Amino acid sequence: MIMVALVMVMAVLAGCGKGSKAGAVTIGSKDFTESILLGELVAQLIEGNSSMKVTRKLNLGGTKVNFDGLKSGDLDMYVDYDGTAYGIHLGHTEPITNPDAIFDQVKRETEEKFKLTWSAPFGFNNTYALAMPRALAEQYGIKTYSDLAAHSGKFVFGTTNEFMGRAADGYDPMVAKYGFKFKDVKTMTAGLRYPAIEQNEIQVMDAYATDGKLKEFDMVILEDDKKFFPPYNGAVLVRMETLEKNPGLLDVLNKLGGTMTDEIMQELNYRVEVKEEAVEAVAKDFLTSKGLVK
């Protein structure tokens, strides 16, 4: 009985560390370059504009890991995208009829359902996209997804497990929309798609519109002519409890609102992924250039 009681006490004490705290925040990120870079950028922004203690838990994993961390209190914030929240967090499967209103809808529903809210959007739209080598696209005259559908039987499609499993904006609903009939589909981690393209193991891949490696590998983004993919406006997803305990924190996060374009985000990713500059240095350069830190 004594041992059981001791175990129960230890369990309670272990749980006491969770939840939002005044004067301290924990920032997570997903496991790809842009998310890690933006997590570091948000961390430096807070450190440069407050006396708060910032703990970084970057490169944690996929969307679910980070979102579960927010709900449990292990994380206070991470950067996410409204299109991802629409389908993954909120479970919508119906098409988005008003892209201009998606952020406001997602913000409202996220606050009501999860007690989480969003900072002002950064200004770029990191939408999912289909990409292929420019020379190959020009060879077949492929500019749009509909063009690709007509030739899809000649190509192998490479993608990630997360994209394959997304109910609203993933592989299966995309195929249903466009009628793709790829010769084969290969799943792999995000970082292996470009080597697979280079070795001609795959010829078409899902990508992020702001991916820095698109430039390095001379890839062309095809036009989503039937508007399948929703917007993916980047912003900080944060616990409302954290903001309540730290007045002024949302004002700091909102300093990033409207500071980035697709081209700026792609260039920042390019510096990290291709030029192999340190994430910390690239984040600091951007913040300094915008006058957000000294």
C-alpha cells in the first residue's frame, strides 16, 4: 500500500509541470526546415522583446505531435497553417468555398473547441503543391494539374505518409478531384523526395510552395487549376491560457504579422537547406532586417 501511494504521489508531481506558466514559454516545431526555422524565429522574437524565458522543443515530429503537445500543456505554441487546422485539427472534409475567410473561420473554431488561438498571419501562403522537374514538365507540356492527369500513367508519384493520410487535402481526395492514375506511388520522408527526383525514382512529388529546394533542383510548381488545395497561411498557434498569464505576449507575436511573402519564406528556407547556413543566424538576420530585434 505504501508503494502504491508513493507511485500515485510521484505521478501527481510529474503532472504538475504541465500547463502554462507566467514568465516562461515552450515553443515546439514540426520536423521540416521551415517549421524549425519559424520556431527559432518566434523564440528569438520573444527573447528580444520581453524578459520571458523561452524553452525550445524544435524538430519534434509531425502535426499531431505538436498539436497534442499544445492540448496537454507540454507546449505553449508552435507555428502552424490554417489549411492544416481546417482539415486536421477541426476535422472538416468539405471543400473551402471562401479562401479569403478561411483564417477567420479556423481562428474562431479553434478558440471555441480547443481554447487555442492564432497570431496575425505572417503573410506567406505555404500551400501544398505538386512539383516536377522543369525539363520533364516542358517535354510533356505540363503546366497544370489537369495537364498532369492526362500523362499521369507515365509517372511515379512520391509523397509523405502524412500527405497520404490527410482526409480533406491529401492524396485520395486529390486523386478523386483530378483523376490521376500514376504508374506507382512511393511514400518516404520529406527529405528523401528530392534525392528520389534526382535519381528518377519518382517524377512528381507533393511539395510546399515555399520550399527552398525547389530552386536548387529546378522544379516547377504546377497550377492547381481546380483549386483543390486550401490556403495555408502561417501563424503562431498558441494556448489562450498562456496569453492570459503573460499579458503583452500576443502583441509581441503579432509583430510578425504581414512581414513575409512566399518569396521571402522560400529564400529563408533556401539559405538553410541549400546554403547550409545556421537556422539561428538566418532567423536573426530576418528579425534584424525588419527591425524586430536589435
